[in-house]
Amino acid sequence: MAAYAALISVMNIIEQIKLHPHPPISLDQIQIEPLIKNVTFFIDFLEFYSQLISSNHLLESRIANATYAAEDIIESHIVDQIHGANIASDKEFYNGLKEVIQEMDFIKKEVMQMKENNMGLFLHKDSSSVDIGPLRSRFTGQNATVGFDGVMEEMMDMLTGRQSTRQIIPIVGMGGIGKTTLARNLYVSRLIVRHFDLLAWATISQEYSMKGILLEILLCIKSQESKETYSAMREDELGLVLHKTLIGRRYLIIMDDMWSIEAWELVKFFFPDNNNGSRIIVTTRLRIVASQLTDSRGIEMSFLDDDQSWNLLCQNVFGEQGCPNLELEEIGKKIAKSCKGLPLSIVVIGGLLAKSERTREYWEYVFENISSIVNLEDNERCLRILNMSYDHLSVQLKPCFLYLGSVFPEDDKIRVSWLIKLWVAEGFLKPKSGKSMELVAEEYLNDLIERNLVLVHIRGSSGKIKFCIIHDLLRDLCLRQAEKEKFVCVFTRDNHSSLDAQQIETQHRIFIHRGKWEEELDIPRMSHAVQSASLTRSMICDFKEVLPSLNMRLLRVLKSNDRALHYGDIYSIEAIFQLVNSRYLAIRVDWMQISLYLSSLHHIWNLQTLIVYGAWNTIAPPEIWKMHQLRHIEFVMLDLPDPEMDGRDQDKIIVLENLQTLLQIRNFKCSEAVVKRIPNVKKLRLYYQDVEQLSSFCLNNLCRLEKLESLGCYFALEKEPIIRNHLLQNLNFPHSLKKLLLYRTRLHWGDMAIKIGSLPFLQVLKLETNAFCGDEWETIEGQFCNLKFLLIEDCGELRYWRTESSHFPCLEQLSLRDLDILEEIPWGIGEIPTLETIVLKFCSHSAVISAKEIVEEQLENGNEDLRVRVYFWKHYQLENLVTTPNFQVEIH
């Protein structure tokens, strides 16, 4: 929620000013203390009583606006102090804060009164007035099971299997994916009805009571009894009746839509284990609930594929008759595909098409307006179902979810590294003792994934999540909620022409996405409207037009792909480096211009992330070593100067404790002075060129970077024999490394065991263009204990590779590229139990044949999981390479 995000943000600002070695302003503790107390009160209130505030949007808005006002005053004062123009006196500054504090005092009194008047809301509801959910009598028939056939069979086996002990079977998946439909179809299945003596259904949902659950189950089992009879009984009496009823009987209980393990804990003692095959099905959106219920496997619902989606749509529109003509089938398949495999969306669209005219023109209209139709049809049924997931989020997670769903364009794959940097820079993450902000952000993202609100799309070679995605309906939910709370303003095809300056001026975050409809944007009107957004803190602008003149003096986040900057718009670049409150700058610029303005970089007192594309041969100013908030620096090529050494200030060295990423640094000198200043760097990419001697770069000190996890070393030097000798003596890697990339290091394969093989945590090894030389590599036992991904590319002298399966015990992916004379892939590689994929790109004929033989032998041995992919240039004509599901060939 916007109010909570603003409160955390203002607390973070105050803390950053206090901890800064050279703060831009000083804060009088006595004057600022009332503000801190009020903000802390509101944070505690929202964390513990969020239910109370969620229904009072006006009060939440007042809290947010008062907090924004405090931020505006503090950050405006910082800008004035740094720029030295129109400087307000300290008296005026504290008078402004005093007015905000008074407003917060008024709101605080209202909140305390509301809290006192509504404490009853936080106790369980009066269980005597529970509304009974769907009874068995309501389930007179089955819903469409299209796409669920395989899952139905698996569930049938689990329900009717030989295991006699009582089993709990979770069905997990996002809202609308078909959990309840699957459970309902099982519940009314003739086979299931005959197999079990008793069946009952209880809908748990977010608000539940012990008595309500027991009542619902009993009224399913003992339908002859009246609701009034049971309602008059106490919880323990109901539980006893249920337990006696179930004793000795084979029963199936379905507990639908469970959000908390506490619901199960309340009633679990009343379900006896009769050792006769009784089963309990629980549907939930939360993986954590499923894991707490049972150690045994459950069912995780997947999205439908394109064929399943079309079949489900077809059944909803035409029934058993099927689609009457190819013209409707063609556009119908496009409609089904646009629903992104979510059954709820397909059913809603199917219901609309079933009662509408069946013409190509109308179906084309539906296809072009899928999102808006789904959200409006059936009284916004989809959004109401999905909104339950949002309501169930903690106040800490709500801003993260709204931001994730708004900041990336529709259908974009969300790069996790970008998302985490943005979350941290926005300032709405609450710090946790002993954890970096990035780790806090990762925990929040994993929580959203566990709740099935965000889906993992691609994992990197080390296994970490690289890209995630969000379903279109959940993104629509985020956009609506963010607009409602004035948390984010997203320019879309539908709203950009109607947004005027008055609506924009109070927006704190403005996102302008590129897209298929970019040509439809009214650029002049939009740019004019954005000019009025003087209070905006975040501008993410991916459309390739001239960035509006930056009249946003309080901007914290700027991510721009503006063509004008790349081609040297001096005014825009200068304006960017006047944004002294910036925390996150990611821009594309002309390489000839950027160095002119980096001299003022140190004025950006709270800068965390600096990402610059298009800037080659950039020289950083010496002051960069004094910017203690820096977390991530990414350039195409950056020259980093030596830290300024002043004997008088040895005890005042500023350690960049937050710095985690340095990419890509040219001729990096890893001196003792540098190592001391970057003790926590995790990701480092180095590039050496045009140097006579490597000895002055102190590469032996790399091993002192004890937090380093990812290292890339590129060498573009002339005297290659000298390189190898120096690196062999001085290139020492820290044991913390998880990912290593080497380029033109020209080490010998025999050096591998000395330098790399014994690294205990190494998971990813990429050897590119003559990283290693020689015609033979023979590995030894006890090395590469955790290696999961191995790339060997353009190490052209390699002819013989001798290894055993035990030498790479955890290897999952092997990628070989441009190895023209490699005789064969070692036979033992195929016997590695964890190996999933072998990829060969433009390798020798004999290496490809050996890969084919390996996969064929593994198939004969029952290993169907190993896959081989081979890529050739067009002029290669290789015989006897028949493709199979496990051996794929692609011609480039």
C-alpha cells in the first residue's frame, strides 16, 4: 500500500542522512524526533492492523499525503543545500516539518480512536452466524475438465491407491488456474463416490472459524440434520460429533481455498486415521501452506498449453459440437492463446462468445480487446477472484507486488537483477538486521513466487532466478490497484491522451512503456504533461523519443532508453547529473559526452546504482571512492582511478561497504588500498588491454575479496606467453567464487587443477577464446565438486579430453562451441547422474557423433532425461544425424 511504502521511505531517508559520512544536511535530533515517533507509530499500526485501514481509503490517503509532504520538505532542502540556490533557512525548514508533524498528530488521534472502537474486528468472527459454503447438493454435475485429464488421472490414483494411512493431498496454484474445478470434478466423480463411504466439502477462504469449518463438513455428511441443531452446539461438541461420525469409515474431505496452516491446526484432531485409505484434499494458492500440511507430494497446477486452451474455449463456446468453421477456429485459437493458459480467463471469454454473434469480425474485436473484456465481463469476476491474493499480502509485500506489475511492460520477461535494484532504490523495503537490502528483496520476491503471484521463467546457469513473469490478469490487477492508491502512474495506450498536467503533478512514479502501440502515443502531449511532475521520484521511460526536459529536482530513479541521450543531447546529460537525490541512474549515452559530466557525480549523495550504456573509455572521477552508498556500477568500459592517498587521513578511509557490482573495469589495479575499500564486492568484471606488464595490477590480491561470487577476466594483450607465466604465479581466486569466466588467459590445461578445480563453491565455469591452451585436458578426482555448468568455447587446440563421471559429480549442463578438432566427448560425461543437457555449437564431426552415441547409450540404460542439441553452419552436410526427442539438430 502507498502509505506504508511512503512511511518506510521517509524513515530510510532520515537514517541515510544520519549515517552518511558527509551528509548533505544536518538534522536536529530534537526537532526531528516528533516526526520519527509519528512515522514509527503509523508503521506499527499498518503492520498490525492493516485490515482496519484497508477499508478506509481516505485515512490511508491522508497518512500517505502527510508522509509525502515530509519527504518533499527534507529532499527539497537537500537539493537547495547542494546547489546553493534559493536556500531556505533552517528555521523555514523546521517550520515546514512542524506543520507536517501537526497534521500527523491529528491523524494519529483518529487512528487511535478507530483502533479502540474496532478491536473486536481482530477477534474471530462470531461462529454462530457463519455462512455455510457450497454443500454437496450444489454439485450436480462436472465442470469442463479439458486440460485436466492427466492431472485427474494422477489424483484418482492418489485417492484410490493402496496406501491405507490417511493422506493429505494439496492442490497448489495461482487463483483462477483450476484448483477448485479439479477438486469439484473429483468430488462428484462416480468412481470417487463409490470408493468413499463419506464425502464432505468445506470452503475455508481468508476469513474462517473452527465452528464454521466443522458445521460445513457436518452438514455435508449428515444433511438430514438441520443447521439450527448444529449451530446451537459448541465447537468441541461439533468436533466430537464429527470424529464419531468418521470413525471406522473411509472418508474424503475437501478443504477448498486454504490460506493459512492455522485453519488446519484448528480441526485436524477431528479427522481420525482409520487406516482404511481416507483422504483429505486441500486447495491453496500458497506453496508454504502445502509444505506445512504434508511431506508427501501434491499436485501443482500448470497453465494450459495452446491446444488445451483452444479445446477448453471450444467446449465453453460450442459444447460437444465443436467449432463449425475454419475461419472462427483460426481467430479462436488466437483468442485462446491470448488468455495465457489461465482457465478462469478462458472460461470468462468462452461465456461471452457463447452468447454473442459468431462472426469473424466480432471475434477479431474480442481478440484485440481480451484484457478489458475479461476484466469487465461477469461483474469483473476474474479480478475479484485474483484480488483475494492481493488482499492477503502483508503491507511489506503489497508495494513490491504493485511495483513489479507496473514497472515492466505487458508480456515482458522481468529481469530479476533489475527488479531488485529498483526495489532497493525506491526505498520502500524495510531494513532487516544483519541482511543486505538485496537479500531482503530476494526474500520478498521468493514470497511472491511461493504465493503463485509471480512465476519463475528462466533460471541462470547457477540456478538462481534470472527472469520471472506475471500473468496479464495479475498485471491488470496491479495497474488498477496502483492507480487507485496513486502509487504509480503508467502511461498506456488507453490513458495517455486523457492524462493532463493537473493529474500528473502529484504523481510520485511515472512509467512510460514502449510497446506495439508506440506509434499511437501523442508524444508532444505526453511530454508536456510530464513537465508538470515536479514532485516525481521515479521516471522509467523506454520509448525511443526525446526525454522530456528534466524538471524533476527530487527524482530518485531514472531508467531511460532515450535516443537523444545516446546521440549527444548535452542538455539532457547535464540535467541528469544535477539530480542530486538520485539513487538509481540507468541511461544510454554518447561515449564522447559522459566523461565531461562525471566530475559532478559526487554531488549525487545517495547514489546506489549507476548503469551507463554506450559509454566506452569513460574515466571515473577520484571522488567515486567517497560515495559510500554505491551498490552497483555497470559500464561498457570504465577506467577507475587509484584512490587518493592522504597520509593524514589513513583512519578516515571511506569503505564502500555496500558496493556489490563493478562492471566492466579496464586495467583494474587490485591494490591493497582498493581491496580495503571494496570488501563486499560480489560481482567483478575486469578487462586488460594495452599494457606492457601485469605486475603493477596486483592480481594476487583478488583472493582477498572474500565475498566475491562472480568474476570475469578478459585479457586483450600482445605478449601472450608472458601473460601465462604471470597469471600462473599471481592470479589467485578467492574460495568464495561461484561463477568464473576467463578470456584469453592462455593457461595450460594442466594449470586447471592448481587454479580452478579446487574452488569449493564454483558452480559455473566459462572458458572462452584461448582461456586454456594445449591439445589435452585430463581431469582428476576430487575437483569441481559443485560445478553445474561448464562452457568451453573457441579453445581451438583442445583435441583430447579425458575424464570420468565422478570428476564432475554435479554437472547439469555442458556447452561446447567452436572446438574444431575435439576428437570426442568423454564417454564418462554421459554417466554423470545430474547431467541434463549437452549443447554443441559448430564443433567437429567426431564430437557430434560421440554426443549422439552417448545419448543413445543413456536411452538404452533407461535415462530419458539427457538432451543433446547440435548447431551447424549451413554448409555442413552431415549424414546419419537423425533427430529424435533427445537429439536435436539445428542448421544456421
